[in-house]
Amino acid sequence: MYLVKQKPDEPALVARVLQGDTAAFEELLKPHEAALFTLACRMLGDREEARDALQSALLRAYQHLAQFNPAHRFFSWMYRIVMNECLNRRRDRVPEDELPPTLAASGTPFEAAAASERAAQVRAALQRLSPEHRAVVTLRHFGGLSYDEIADTLGIPAKTVKSRLYSARQRLGELLLGWSTES
């Protein structure tokens, strides 16, 4: 789980980048890299495509850094850029049959196979959620953000975050556990 906090020196780092200090951009991104890569992986379901999407998003962020509002969190701004890049790639790509499995590195071979199968099922279920639902699930359960932080990141009210998260969890329950919403 990745907790994303604004560093007090982020506005100063942005100013340094805008003055031509390219090394400051790397320093600015370092605390957020893992969370942004996880977001791209969860949105796209493929590590290589996620790497490409993240690189494109970082280039876009660098080119448009002057548009960043230092009154807001840098992570929220970057999150939107990465999310938009992932959504564009999902819209433009040709559908694939299956997501590549990842292998678990611990336990018995049976435990590793079971964990790999569960992870593949969760990835596949996440891919079947709408982008809005996938975003709140990813930020809450994989990013560790609070409802208010998610609301700030997505630019929506906290009540909408709660509603989307509830709906997304219900849908995941249907997909993964066979829950039925009919009584």
C-alpha cells in the first residue's frame, strides 16, 4: 500500500524545474513513482503498457509543469495526467483475450499457483469495472488514500467517492464471489 503525502518542498522543486533544473523533476517524482506505476498497472492490466503510459504521462507533465497550481497536491495533478493517459490507451487499444499471469514468489507451489490465480481474477475483475469505479478502488485499496484525498485527487465530492466505492465493491463481489444484488 502506498500512502501519498505532499512534501513541503514540492512547490520549491516545481519552481526549480521551471527555472531549468531538470534534476529537480526526478526529485519531485521520486516519492510518487510507485503509486503512479501501480495506478497505471491497475488501469491497464499490463506492466509493459503501464511503463509506456507512465513515461508518456511524465513527459506530458514535464512539458506542462507551468500549468501546475501549487495550491493543490502535486500527486493529485500527476494522478490525473497518468489516469488520462491510461484511459486514452484503453480507448485506443485492441481488446486482448487474457491478462498475463504473475507468479507468486513464496510458499508451496500450490500456494503460489493459488495466489497467482487469485491475483489474475482480481486483475480481470478490476478491468471489467468502469474507469470511474476502478479509479476509486485503486486509490483506496492499493493507494491507501482517504475518501477526502480521493475526492481531491479526482476532483469529485467525497460523497461521490463513497457511492462509487460502494458500487465498485458490489460489482467486484458479483464478479469474484458470485454475489447477487437481487433479493
